[in-house]
Amino acid sequence: MLVDRVRVLGSDHPETLASRGNLAGWRGAAGDPVGAAAAGEEVLADFLRILGSDHPDTLVMRGNLAGWRGMAGDPAGAAAAFEEVLADFLRVLGSDHPDTLAARRSLDFWRNRAGLT
């Protein structure tokens, strides 16, 4: 599917970026959170370049990357990353948006895992 999206839509199309992010997520779900984080960093760089830092999809990708880092063994780093992305979700989408609420829950989860609560 990714190959087809690149061929038809191009490598910079938002749907192609979404497919790359999804593939990184499936990599993590398959037991390779380190690989998911590495792939997520590459995809995030393209989200930032193409969509910008305040685009909701970029913010979601930042949250996904933070979660993969936590699953890869860095819960304190994940908590710190969720603190940053939560502030941006609040600024861009507001306190009641579902993505903001999800980031807040993830921050609480990773703070707990890191022993920061």
C-alpha cells in the first residue's frame, strides 16, 4: 500500500505520511518499539517539513513517537515528550479536544511508569 501511495500521490502527500506513520506503529505493535521509534523520528521530520509543527497530524505523530520511546525503555523521556506535546495540543486544539485528552492520559501513564507521580 505504501508503495502505491508513493507512486500515485508522491512521497510528500499527507496520506503517504500517514501510511508511513501507521507502518511505524505496526512495527511497534509487532514487538519492535525501538524500530518504531526510529521510523517515527524519520516520519516526524517529514511531518514537520510538510505540514508544520502546529498541524494536528504532526502533534499526533509526536505523541506516537513519545509512546514508542516509552515502550522502548525510556518512560521518563516519554513523560517529558508528552509534557511538551500536551502543551502544544492545548494551545492548538484546546483542552476538550479528544487528542488533547488522549495526550493528557498518556502523560499520566508515562509519569506513573517512570515513578514521577
